[in-house]
Amino acid sequence: MDQQKNAFSFRDNFAAWVIPVAFLVAVFLYFFVMGASSNFQGNDSDNLPLQGNFLGLIYKGGYIVPLLMTLLLVAITFSIERYLTIKKAYGNLAPVKFVARLKEFLAREDIQGARAECDRVQGSVAMVAKSTLDKYEQVVKDTQMSKEQKVLDIQKNVEEAISLELPGLEENLPALATITSLATLMGLLGTVLGMIRSFAAMANAGAPDSVALANGISEALVNTAFGIASAAIAMVSYSYFTTRIDKLTYAIDEAGYSIAQTFAARY
């Protein structure tokens, strides 16, 4: 119980610290790495970037860039964290193969062997299966309940186990879904601001201000690129992890159903 509380505390603290740390890192990179004077003509960040200097070009994206970089860093961080968490939840054997092995033990009515297999495999499916096997042995010894009540009790145990597992698996996925939309909107805002600057430069009397015009175009394009990249990473990650979680949920359902059916057939 203490380990579970520590795990939840770590995840809560991790999520709370990711965004401000990512913002500070983004601001540092924007001003001191991308905005370094060596990236620009005449060692002046007000001038155009040096030919082919990508860092200076990004700096010309304006103050929306650190915000977009923050979203990108958060999306990458949460994606890595979810990958490690869900990989651990899969255990030492693919859920489909584990369910097949579990059915083999149940077909031989080897409950202890099934429990040992759960201990060996670990992961969410194995954890729920072991909890259901514990309930299996518990209802077998219960002489007050009818057979139908025992089967329903086993199925209820599976449903409760799923409801406990899903929040931990789906944590931070809403943040990825939000970044998908927010990054697109922030990129669009930066694009509009860049276009406003470009048109303002073209509106000067006489010859347009070429530096301001180039800066405005750079701002528009850089923000568009960052917005698309951040949204794409968040969208792909969200879709990938939700698919993996759906597979885990299906495997848990199938494992619980197999245990309930074994009990119904045996007793």
C-alpha cells in the first residue's frame, strides 16, 4: 500500500513539475542558444540570421516560440513517460500470449500454476488475473452464495480491477490530447502575428523594410512549423497509447471471462 501511494505521489509530482521545467528550458534555449549574437549578421540579434543558421531562424519566430517549444517538450516528456509506464504494464509477456497460457492452466484446472504464471509475467493483466484467481479461491470456500452469485462476484472483481488500473494507464493522456489542439492554435497565432509584421513592413512609404519583412515571414513560418510538429507528436502519441491501453483492457476482460467460465464449468 505504501509503495502504491509513493507511486501515485511520484506521478502527481512529475506531472506538476513537467510544465514549468519545460517552460524554463524553452526560455533558456530561446534567449541564450537560439538568440546568441553569433547566430546573426553583425553579431546583432536584431539583424537577419547568418546564411543557413537554423537557430537564428527559429529565434526570429518571436515570443510565441518559447510557448510552442514548451508544448513540444511537454508532449515529448509525457510520451516517454507513458511509453515506459505502459511497457511496464504489459509485463514480461505479450497480453495475448499470457491469456493463452492462462487458459491452458485453467483448462487443466491448475489454479496454483496459473497464479505462479501471474507472478512470473507481472504487468497489469497478470495482476488483475491473480486478483481474480484469489477471488476464485475465495468464492469456492463460500458456502452461503449460490453458483450464479459466485460467478457474478468473480466478474465484478474483474470490473473493479479494470476501474483501478485504467486511471494509472490513462494518466497524462488528456494533456497530450489538449496539446494536439493547443499547439495548432498557438502556431496559428504566431503565424498571424508574423503576417501582421510582414504587411506592416510592406506598408512603409517608399521601399519596404526588407529586414522587418523577412523577420515577419520567418516568424510566421517558424511558428507554423513548431505548431504542426508539436500537434503531430502529441496526436500520434495519444493514438498509439490509447490503442495499447485498449489492447490491455481487452486482455484483462478476456482473462477475467476465462476464469469465470472455468469456475462455472467446474462447479
